[in-house]
Amino acid sequence: MKKIEINTPITIFENIDELPADDLYLLTSAKEATYKSYAPYSNFNVGCAILLDNGEIISGANQENAAYPACICAERVALSAISCIHPNAIPIKMAIVAINQNKENTAPAAPCGECRQAIYEWEKRHNHPIEIFMRGETGEIYKVDSVAELLPLAFKKDDLI
Ligand code: THU
């Protein structure tokens, strides 16, 4: 028997002044995308902005439904939009911002498990890591170099062969 440990390297920026200008722009785009959120049930507005290899930024926001399982997270809205608008583009960086209408959210907006799996599919499909920046309404910004850091032992296409 043996035990292994899997670590998650996270870069933490104390505030937006520490971010390079292009990353700050992406994070700002994610915050602006929260205004496109439809979240009358959770009052939790999530925005996601994705930088593509062609320089374009595509954003999305969570869209809720009275039938709760029909809700879609911001990350998967943005990824689906890429498939339709820039089908051959490769996602390079993603920023996620979450605003809680009931209290100031200072917790970095980490993607849910289902979104981690979806983002992972994109990384594998294009064989390119996606840097992920996460922030609440205010507070520290967390960055991981790849969604693989957030999804150890990920389930993937090869597992089906
Ligand atoms: N949500 C996202 O948009 N992304 C995530 O990664 C976590 C959760 C949304 C879904 C739902 O509309 C609301 O946040 C509360 O769960």
C-alpha cells in the first residue's frame, strides 16, 4: 500500500493592481458579463470571459430556470458560445467573477465540478492548457495554470477506449 498526494499550485494576487494589464482586462470583462446573468433564484451572478488564440474575448453568464436542473453556469454558456461563434479558436485564458446580491462576496469564484469537467474537455480537445482567474466581487484573485490543477484524476475520452 502507498499514499500519494496531489498538490494544487495556485498563484494569488492580493488585488487587481498586481495583475498584468491584459489579464485585468479579461477579469473586467468577466465582471461586466455578470450583468448578463439571469439569476432570480440564487441571486448569485456569475460572469465568465474567455480569451481565444485569435485575440477575441467571448463571455457568458449563468442562466437560471424555475426547473433548477435546467440552469446553466456562466462557464458553460461562454464555452458553448465559442463553439458557435469561433468554432476553430482555442481558449487560452478564462476569468470568472461571482457576485452575491445578498452580501459582498470576497471568495474567488471557483468553477463547479461540472464546469471543471467541461473546461477539461476543451483543454484535451485542443491540447492546450487554459489559465483560470477567479475572483469574487472584491478580494484576492486566484489563478491556476490549467483546469487540470482543479480536477485531479480527471475522467477523459481515453477512459472510454
Ligand atoms: N454557477 C455558475 O455560473 N458557475 C459555477 O461554476 C458555479 C455556479 C451559477 C449556477 C447558478 O445559477 C448559481 O451560480 C448558483 O449556483
